[in-house]
Amino acid sequence: MPLLEDIPRPENGFYVLITGANSGLGLGIGCRLIDEFLQTRPQSQSLVLIITTRSKRKGDDTVAQLRRHLQQTCRKLEGNMPGIRMLLERRVYFRQEILDLTSIISLQTLGKRMRETTPKLDVVICNAGIGGWEGLHWGKAVWTVLTDWKNAVTWPTFKKSGVGWVTKPQIPPQMPTDGNGERKIKEPPLGEVFCANFFGHYLLGHYLASLLAKHDDGEQTRGRLVWVSSLEGYTHSLDLEDIQSLESRHPYESSKRLTDVMGITSTLPSTAPTVSAYLRAPLPPLPSPSPFTATTTPPRIYVAHPGICGTSIMPLFILLDYCMFATFYIARWLGSQWHPVTAYKGACAMVWLALVKQSTLDTMEAREGVGKWGSATDWWGQERVERTEIEGWGWGGTVEGVEKGGKSRRRKGRSPYARDLTKEDREVFEETGRNCWREMERLREEWEKRLDDAGMGIPLE
């Protein structure tokens, strides 16, 4: 971890934290954010890029890669404006922190450190995660790809998931026991995929909410908590009776469905009391000296996804890795808009959400409803941001068939299994959202109390 005096705190800084930035999509988000920030933000503004990894070695490697990318970008821009390279490089600061999303103590430790050393946060991009897969059903994979190529590699049904994966104990085994040799504080299992993909980020968002809230009305913006989802957030994968997917055969898909449901319903009046409690963390003191004020505006939660990219989330032998990329490119050429293929192109939606003007976002949501933003490309690979249909919510919560007197138009990139949104579907979606928010807050409070009782909880104040 950097020493306090080495932590960058420029006066006109734009602070972005990215989890899991050491490879794949996270690294792509970091690189793209540097490029678009330098080309769209005023020269007076600096980017403070905070990356989290699971070890200092990975953090050092990531910062080195990002710094090389920054230098390459500045050399390219200098071709159009000689002498600007040094000015551009000085506008980007790097900071690394260690974080294990499957450890609540690690999450609390980072939350406390950020609150003590960081004047504010503008964006937190919750990217890190695991697939939880053990392999592929090869027969089904070959058959579905050959008979329905584009859909088979967009909404795959042939991945083999592990069942019953749990995190390491949150409370060390050597904690005090009673007279019978049993631990005084009983610890229930915590689903590993659930924690790595959603619950860890959920806790992190709560611990950093007060930093995201440090924006006054004059700034005309709000702190943004960007939850990274997937195209695979299927309704059937989420079981509220097994919300941690301890017995599920679809833990990854379940975690992404949970991301979609809770992210979208976070703006609804029916969830407002619970969401308000989640985002209302005690305001930390400002580092001294600091040019910032303590005026606050509640942050917003947004949902995005990268489309289909080739990353190491599904570990494959090198030959199969090349085959994976080939099938993705062919799917794009067959007409799929959801195959950016590379992590840099897949980062399009997340970076857009980080940098777009608040007024633009607010106007789009007022016109089309709250939605899920995805990275898409055309046949040639030119990337863009597209709204993405969510089962039970549609593209923006609008019941098109009822309001327009007929079937909704068939949009490009729609799942072959999708059906038009009905009023009943939306009501079920909202009710599911309410129940999920209540359950997540219950779990958060239970785990925090459990750790406090064990004398291990990290106080934020």
C-alpha cells in the first residue's frame, strides 16, 4: 500500500476506483478510461485512477501496464499537437490498493483506508468477479455452436458450473471456543461466487458511499456506483430461497441476475427506504489540508455489461483460447452486436457511464426509463453503447405492448428467448427487487454484527 504522503490528491481530481483491474476487462476499462479522459475532459482536470488487486505484486504489474499505455497514448496525441505529451502525462495519477472481495475484513479495511486518505470518489466501477465454472459440456457446446452459432456464443447453455463453492472462513478457526470445544461464534457458509461477483461489491459500495456522496449541487453531477453485469442474468437462475447459490448449478448467472434486479430497482420508490439506508454511511472527515467541502448529494447506482469478450474468466488451454476468439469474431460477422471480443472494446459502456455528463444520463432516463447499458459493435468492430433488454423489465421498464397497442418492435441483439414485457412481469420484477434489497441489507447487518462480536470488525469512523 502507498504511504500517506505518496497518495495523489490533486485539487481538481476526478477519482475513479476499479476493482479487479489487473487483467481482462478491468485492465481494458483502465486503459480506455485514460484515453477518453484525456480527450474529453478539460486540461485543468486530473484523473486519479485507483486500482484494486489481490496482491501488491499484481498491483505493481497493473500500474506498470497502465503507465505504459498512458505513455503510448500521449505519444499518439503528441503527433497532432507537438509538445503536449508531458502535460498529458502529468494529468493522470495511479494508486493501487489490495482487496479480496471474498473477505469482509479486507473490504472493511479498504473502506476505512479510503475514507481516511481520499477526499472524494466520483466513480466506483465494480468489475472484479469469477465464473465459478469447472469446464464445458463439450458435446452440447459443439452441437449448439454448429447449429445456432450466433446465439450459442451469446447466450451459452454449455458451461459446467461448480456447486457449493464457499469462501474461506471470515472468522479464523483459532477464535475462542466454549467448554465443549465449539466456537463461541457460529459462522454460516458464504457463497464464493455470490460474494466475489456481488456481495463483496455490495459491501464495498456501502463503505464508500459517503465518498461518492461528496458532490454539491453546483457540480451538476453525482457519484456513480457502476455494477458490471452480463448478458446472462436469466430470471430462472435466481432463487430467493438460495440467494447465495450454495446449491445452484448457475451461480454466475444468479449473481448477474441479482446485479440487474437490484441495480435497476434501486431507483424505484418501493425500494427507497432500504436503498437510502444502504447509501447512507457516516461522512468521513476530509483529509487535511483539503480544498473540498463536505456538501453531499446521494450517489446513483448504474448497471452496465461488456457484451462478450475474450478474457481469462473461463480458463482454457492456449489453443482453445484462440478457438474462443475465432468463434466470437465469427458471431460478430454473422450479425451479433454483442461481440466486442477485446476487453478494450468491451469497456466502452463502463467508461461511457463514468465520463458522460449527468444531464445526459438524466435526460435519457427521463425519456426511455432506467436501463442496463451494454457495449456493442457493428460488423467492423466499431463500438458503441446500447440499451440491453432485461427479463421482467424490458429496455426501460415500459410495457410497450400495452402502451403502444401492439407488439414491441424486434430490436437487434434481442435474446431469441425474450418475450414482450407485460404489466404482470414488471410487478414481479419490482417485488423481487424489494425482497432482494431487504435480504442484502439483512445479510450485511448480520455479518457486520458477527464480526464485531468476534472482535474483528473494522470500525469506519
